[in-house]
Amino acid sequence: MRLKSQLISRARTIGFDLCRVTSAHLPQTKGDKLDIAIQNHWHASMDWMVTTAQRRKSPDAMWPQARSAVLLGLNYGPDIDPLQTLCQKDKATLSVYARNRDYHNIIKGKLKTLAGWLASKTKQDVKVFVDTAPLMEKPLAEQAGLGWQGKHTNLVSREFGSWLFLGSILTTAELELDKGEIDHCGSCRACLDICPTDAFPGPYQLDARRCISYLTIEHKGPVPIEFRKAMGNRIYGCDDCLAVCPWNKYAQVTSEVKLAARDELRKPDLRKLAQLSDEAFRSFFSASPIKRIGRDHFLRNVLIAMGNSENPALLRHVQPHLKDPNAIVRGAAVWALAQLAEPTQLANLQATHMQNEQDQQVREEWQMV
């Protein structure tokens, strides 16, 4: 018990807001839910979920020697309503977690420090994880008592609402375990009802193929036409289901400076984002998780947002991308152009560009104009 108390104290000193311990074993029911998601193809193109499914079902399936799991929570609560920029159509809306430094790097450093301390105290092996291995962190966090998986499948905390980053330490040490958390969603379905693309087949189920977070981050091809209007000005992620959770009334603004929103990322101007070269993109987002999706897919999202802006003045910032080297960017530019241009202007541009287009997907975009 003294070790457990020291562990919690150490975690808080390092900068974590929550620290709890659970078994390194998850019940079979959690693995069954993963199987159902895969069988229904809700994982979309994330094939790594299939290839790692058996190891993912429980930590001790991945590392048989593991006995305990230390779950850490880091609050990243925003200082403003993250949905307020959705009505500012010439601006971009970025997910709260992407408005500053990449949380993976921040948390991993803290985890390594804490894990090193734990290993020195117990003389046992440790491994740290931040979305870097087949580990179901949300079910583990629920089992440890950090919160519960809400109807939107994300973790909800009674202390921090929807805004918790998770990190995990697996260890061969036998630590004192905490009690799990129970579901406090009740009859509320605010997170399900607000989803712009109806990505929830039912409570506690998520179809990534319809999720704007997946479509803007993980999806590598053209965004399916049926979801483009619903994306609005969301160019990286979507916080709608998180932001409307009633438990956010207990949320707190993050105390981690590196997670506080950069002013230039609170509501960036679509015009400026559309003009970023590859070099400028990598420089502007050098320490951001946004950098990982690359300039081309980022521009795809920006162009769709421009098409949704209802502002013809953005046309001159869309047109240069009709000649972009990347076909996915060109295709998004065609769609944006079709939303903003007058019929005569659109017909002239179609006649000019379509005959020289070599990519079939982009030609199809022109044909739908």
C-alpha cells in the first residue's frame, strides 16, 4: 500500500492528473466486442486492428508475463467551447487534441519517467504504451476506475468529462488493484444524436467508415461524397460527440502548457491553410499530430471545408489546386469548385481541365459536376 501511495504521488508530480491500477487481464466480453466490430467492418481501412486482434483482446495476450497495468490520465480540457468555430465557415475547426503539441510525445516522456521509477522500486519489468501497441486502453481505464466508456465509445471521467488522454504501464509486478468504474450515461444520448454522419450503429458502437475523425485523419483516399457536406469546416478530427457530454460540466482546463491551444490553431483561416506548400506545412505543424497525415491529405480536408464555406471569394484559392501534382488534392479541388463557382465559370474550367486529366478518379469528379 505504501508503494501504491508513492506511485500515485509520483505520477502527480510528473504531471498526470489520474493514476490507478488494474489487472493486466481483460475479460473475454471485451474481446467479443472487438470481434463484432471487425465482423461488421467498422474498422474501415485500419487493417492493423484485424492483424493484431488476438493480441489486442487482453494485455496478457500481448505480454503473458504482465500482471498489473498502471493507467494514467492527462487532462487536456479546452478553455473554450470546441464547437464554436463550426459556424465560422471561412475558418477551420481542428480537434481540441490537435491544437498544440503531439500528446504522444508528451505522455511517453512522462510514462518513461514513471515506469523507470516503478521498475527501480519493484525490480520488475515494465513496458509503456501510448497508442503504440495492440492495447485496448479505454476498457483498461474503465477497469482501473479512471472513467467509463460512454455511448460514443470514448472514455468519460466524473472529474474531467471527455477530455482525458490515456497512457499505460504494464508490469510484471503484482500491485494493489483499484475498483473499476460503472456506467453513468443513463438514458442520455446527446453524443449519438449530434453526430453529423450517423456514425453510431447503436449505443457503445462506432462505425469508423462514417466517422469524421477517421475520414479526416486515417482515411487515405478521396472522402466519400455522401460525407463531404457533413464535414463542414472540420479539417482534422471531430469533437462533437465529446463536447456535448453533460459530464463536461465537471471538466477543467488543462494545466499542461504544451496542450493549451496555440492561438494560430484556434480558428485558422482556410485561405492561409490552402496556400501551404509541403515545406510550409511541415514547418507550421512541426510538433503537431497533424503533421502525420501529410500535406496532401490535409489539403484534401481544407478544400472540402472551402467548398462548404458558401463563400465564392475562396474560389481563387481553390483554383490553383486543380493543377496540384496529387490526384486526391485535385479531386477535392474539383468538388470545392463545384460548390462555389457560377455555372458558366464552372463549365469553362471543366472544359479546360477535364480533357487534360489523366487520373480516372479525378475525371469522375469532373463528370459529377
